[in-house]
Amino acid sequence: MLCGQAMGFGGLALASLLSQTASQAAPPTVATQPTHFDMRPKPPTAQPAQATAMISLFMHGGPSHIDLLDPKPELTKFSGTDYQGEITYSFVNRASRKLMGSPWRFRAHGQCGTQVSELLPHTASVVDELCVIRSMHTGFNGHEVSIRYMNAGIPAVTGRPSLGSWLTYALGAENQNLPAYMVLTDPGGHPVDGVLNWSSGWMPALFQGTVLRPQEPRILNLAPPAHLAGLPQQQNLRLLTSLNRLHQEKFPGEADLDARIASYELAARMQVAAVEALDLSSETQATQKLYGLDQDETREYGTRCLIARRLVERGVRFVQLFLGGQPWDTHAGIRTALPAVCRRTDQPAAALVKDLKQRGLLDTTLVHWGGEIGRLPVTENHGDPAAAGRDHNGQGFTMWLAGGGVRGGMTWGETDPLGHSATENRVTPNDYQATLFHLFGFDHSKLAFLHNTRLQTLTDQRECRVVHEILKRS
């Protein structure tokens, strides 16, 4: 009947909206599985939370760490000579052993003195807020295998819940008028691995990411048709509620029915909440300029970063931004391709950190920037400098974190002098996930979901640790 009346709910994330059950779910860390699931707020179980929300700026394709955030003077010194160590190529037919020093200069920034490439001037301006991890390691050079490792805990395996699903399963939502897990996709299309990036896997669908369209209308059918707006819609909703209650009397004790009734009521509230959250007209010109909305190159990504801030400001638990395809996958033409994607994303990403801080939100909002792999120190397509690029490298790469209990103004870990492999304080995706859960007040080894007759975790009992050294308090 709801769809037939066309009251504007068709484009909403019904997986989230149909999730509101009447009974409180049992804490997810116990050995028994709750019968029903909901998005009501749930407390941390291991220690007080330092982070209450997260924004992940996922950079698909593998940003070149040795050209951006991990300076390598030795690589520059020996540029053009043959690499003497072992190396694995993804594209052997275009491979070479010729080292390629970064074409871009690095300089120390901030009070911390962290060195950042000239390609990231805006990121350099917030470096005192960042923890730059230079020793990320998946051990795999492929995109999909490493994306699944970073985002779902196990390399290569599909069909597992994503990071956002685990967080919303653990903590629920702070705002019952908006989905707890929201995904902002790119106008250029879905990222590599598509919808698997925000899938709830074998968890209930309510923990799946709700996608906001990259262009207006960002949520289809959110507003009711003009002839149903106002009083007609209210009358229809009252009628629907009455019919639901009559049906409920015939089937007493059906908690799922209670949940659906509550979800439709939420859908009506969301018509107001979502419109308000996505309306940027109330933002000052200074804020819009901060995010680059006044420039063609940064307007689109800046708009999504600003929406992300507005969402966490209104209680959305986890927001993830993706880029279409894999624009950081600079196999060729790195001298033009890498500056282009930096110009598009650098200012908005830095603006997000600045804006959260000035609003007092950075202390409790964890911001993540990074991809699934890095790039090799040797040249791909060696010969013509304009055609040169870098192949995949999962042995060592860089990402940064800010806020949410993470220490700013520091670097952690190292790669070898040429930037190929993580050699000091190596951090795996599971280490990152364990640390993230710790910040949200949960033990990664105990936050479990019963599937296939056993309790499964995000890290699935893989060896990992909380990286306490990068936290403000352990």
C-alpha cells in the first residue's frame, strides 16, 4: 500500500528504515545472538569511547605514498638506476627495474615538522592534526583483495560485512531520523568492487550502507508528490497506521510487525531530517569557500565532504566517501594524473579536518584518508617521462587519521629507504580495524556475530593488535 500510494518513500534505504524493532537487541558481544535487531543507541562494552562517529575518505586505486606523504631522498639519489631487491609486478609487460625518484618536492610543515609533498598543500596546512601512518601493509598488490582486507577484514573474501556495518551493529544510531551508515558515491560511477564496499554481508540488511546519490536529487522520491503533500499525506499515514494496528491485533507478539510500523513512521520523519541535512544553503560563504565549492575542480568532492560533516553533526554514525573507479591507479602518465586527483581532493579533505575542529567535533569524529595499496618505486612504462607511471604495491604504503582519540602531529612506522616495503612498526588492515574498534569502545576480538553456527568477528581471529602508540590515551 505504501508504494501504491507513492508517498515518497521508494528511494529511501528501506534496509535501514525497516530496521526499527520494538525490543532492545542484546549487546552484540555476548555469545547468544539477539532475535531482533535495531538501530537504538548501544553503549561501548570494553572501555569509554573516544570516537562516536567516523568519516572515511577512501582513495581507491592506491595513492603513491612516495610522491605524497613518504619522502625518500635515497630514491631520488638513485633515480634511473636498477632496483637491486626482490619485487613483484602486477603488469610485467610494462615493468622495469629502473628506480624513479619523485618529481615533486617535499617540505616540513606545522609544528610537528612532518614532510608533505607539494602536491598536497592543503593537507600540509592541517598536518599538526594528522597521524600519518607510513607503514601500512596488506601483502597483496591487487586492488580487490586489498580493498576487501581494508574494508571487510579478510583479503579476497567476498560477502562479509563492511566496516560501517560492524560499527552500526555495535553502536546503533544516535539520530533515529537518519540512517546510521551513509555512503556518498561519485558522479563518475561506483568504485572498484562496487556495492560490496558497503555491503552488510551476512548481517541483517539494516546494517548496510545507505547510498546518497552523487547528484540532486540525492535521495529519490524523498518528497511526496504535490497532490499528496501536507494533509493528504498525514491522512494516508494515519490510515496506514490504523490498518497496521488492526493487523497487529490478529498477530500479537510479532515484533517484526512493530518494527515495520515504527520504520514507516521514521520514513515520514526522514522527509524533514534528510532534506535539512542535505541543504547547504544555510552554510556560510566562508565555509563553502573553505571546501572549494567556489572552484570547478573541487566543487563536487567538496560538496560531499561538507555533507559528510553535516551528517555526523546530526548523529550519523559512519559516513564513507568513494571515488568513481580508481583514479589513484597511476600506471601511466603519473606526472599529470597524480596532480589532477590531488587538486580534486586535497582542499576538501583538509577543509573537513579544519571544519570539524572549529566546530568542536574533531575530538569525537575519526577521519580516515587512504587507499588499499601504494605504488612501487620503479618505473612502469619506462622511457618517455610523460608516459611513466608506477605499478601496484601492497608491501608498504601510507594513510592518515585525524581526531577521534588519535594523536595529531606525528608519523608512525617507516618503509625502507626506497619506499618499497614497510620495515618498522608495520600496520596491517586488521591492526587498523582493531585500533578503530578500541577508539569506539569495543574489543575487536569480542564484537561478534553468529553466522554459520559460529561467532564471527571483523578480524576473524587473525593476529593483530591495537596500535596504542598513536592514541591520545590507551
